[in-house]
Amino acid sequence: MGQTLNLDNVFGSLADPTRRDILRRVAGGNLTVGEIAAPYDLSLAAVSKHLKTLERAKLIIKWRQGKQQIVQVSPDAFKDAAEYLEWYRDLWEQRLDSLGELLRKEQERSPK
């Protein structure tokens, strides 16, 4: 159940375009909350809510450095999600391989 809850949080967090953009920007290097908020036409409180959502999903880590809060991408941010998606990728590759084999056999049987 813990992994399911984390996957729900990860995919729920990534469903919002602002959060995806924040994550993309933070992946380029650690940023302060002010640096994150600067390009958006949002209040600091709204950006803070987005950051809390990303933090709850364990996609980012926040810490204090003096008076500033620093944000960085979590080292294991996408591990569970990547494993989950990999299972489906393998499943569809197997199905497509089977379909390809079926079509190849069908083509061999049909008159030329």
C-alpha cells in the first residue's frame, strides 16, 4: 500500500503543468523558493503549495540555508514511478513482439 500511495502522489504531482515545470527547473540545479517563484504569475503561497505537493510525493527536498529555503530534486525521485512504468513497457513490448510474429507468420502463409 505504501508504494501505491507514493505512486498516487508522484503521478498526481506530475499531473499539474506548473509542478512539472518547477521540477524541470529544479532538476537543473538547486534553487531558492524565491528563484522558483519568480517566473510565475502566482503568489508565493501558491508556489509554496506546489512545492509542498512535490515534497509530499518525495520528488523534491527542501532545507534552510540561513533565511532562505533551498529546493533540490530528490535523488530517488522517480524510482518507484520508473519501475511501475517499466513493467507496462515490458508488457507492451511483449504484446507487440507477439503481434509482429503473428503478422509475419500470416504473411508467410498468404499467396504471393
